[in-house]
Amino acid sequence: MNGRRHEPPTVVDAFRRYRTAVVIAVLPFALLSLYLFFRRGYYDLFIANKIFAGVAAILFGLVLILGPLRRSFPGLQQGRDLRKEFGIVAFFLALVHSAVSSFFLESHFSRTWFVENFWSVLFGGAALVVFAILLVISYRFLRERLGMNRWRTLQNWGMRIGFLLVVLHVGVMKFPGWISWYQKGGEKELVHPEWPGAGLLIAWVLAFALFIRLADFLGPRATRVAVYLSIIALPALLLFTFWWGGQAVNYT
């Protein structure tokens, strides 16, 4: 949704860009599918729906940090800027997640559930609206009517607000469960209750994406430091989480 191109790409170039974005999205989808299959011992639409949301969140996080990364690491300037393509793929994954949750999984998402999770639903719906607006104004006609400076401002701040809404949507709904998992592990009917849920792993990834984006306000040097710290700290935290899960299950 965000990007620096002033001229529209050719049909062939656009196809290649979206193909690259889709292929990159397929990788975390496949890995998360395998992970949740082995964690739970089965795979169904409910699990796939979780992964639609998770991959969308990862792609939104990637869109959020690609700009700072390109500004802070000159070597990345030579690569393609796929922020728009990642954003659009993420938006449609989020839209699928919303549709499946609303119409195809009534046993999990009843009307009562939507009422009880009002704030999470509100944040998620607001995020979809923000990203839909960013998608609409990405068309050349509206971009030219708005002017490049105003359009860029709307894209940049819209992406930040939308990402924050995604974080709130997930955090309000899942945070108590994450705390519970760290205290006593997962549900006993899981094949591997000591393994953290995919949402918890994705939450850590999003937290570091937000950390990198916040560091960007301090300049390229701060962004580079944040990236280097994240490369070390994120894997360490994920490994600790897996280790802690085993301890929590063994002591409950």
C-alpha cells in the first residue's frame, strides 16, 4: 500500500511483484500450518483461519519496517520495494480471516462471542477500514488528486495506525491467554501443550517490528542498532519461550 513508485508498473512487472509477495506469504503460512498441526494433532478451517490472520499480521509488520530498513541499510536500496504488494496481500488475507470468522465458524465465533470480545472486534474492524482506505487511495487517479506529499503522509500514518489497531485487536483478545500459557503451559488435550501458540510467537515478531519502527524516529543509526538487537534478542526470546513451556508443563 505504501511505495515510492510514481509511474505504474507494466502488467508483467506487476504480476511478478504480486507473485513474489504471494510466494513469500506462502512460506510462513506453510510453516505455521505444520507447526499447529503437530502442536494440536489435527488441522481444520479454524486453524487455517488463525493462520490467515497470523500471516496477514506478519506481512503488515514487514510493510511497517521495510521503509526504515531501506533507509538504514544502503544495500537494500537495490532490491524491489514490495511494500504495496505485501500490504495488499495482507489486506486480503485479513479480509478472508474476517469473513471466515463471521460466517463459517459459528461454533467458535457465535454472536455472544462477538459481544464478549467487543473491543477486539472493534479494533480489528477499524484496522480493516484503515487498510481498505489505503488500498483505494493507492490507485493512480486518487494519488494524483491528493498530491504525492499528502498521499505519502496518508500512507505512512495510515499504515502505522492500522498496524497499531492490529496489535490491539490481537493483544486485547489473546493477552490473558498468553499470560496463562507462561504460567502453566497449554491445554492438556493438545499433543504438545508445552509448545507456545502460534499467536504468541507472532506477537513477539510484531513487538520487534514495532521496536524497529519506533527506533526509526531517532534516525538510521538507531534503526540499525534496533535491527542488530532484534536479530539477537528475538531468537533468544523465542528459544526461551519454548524452554519455559516445557518447565511450565512439567511443574503443573
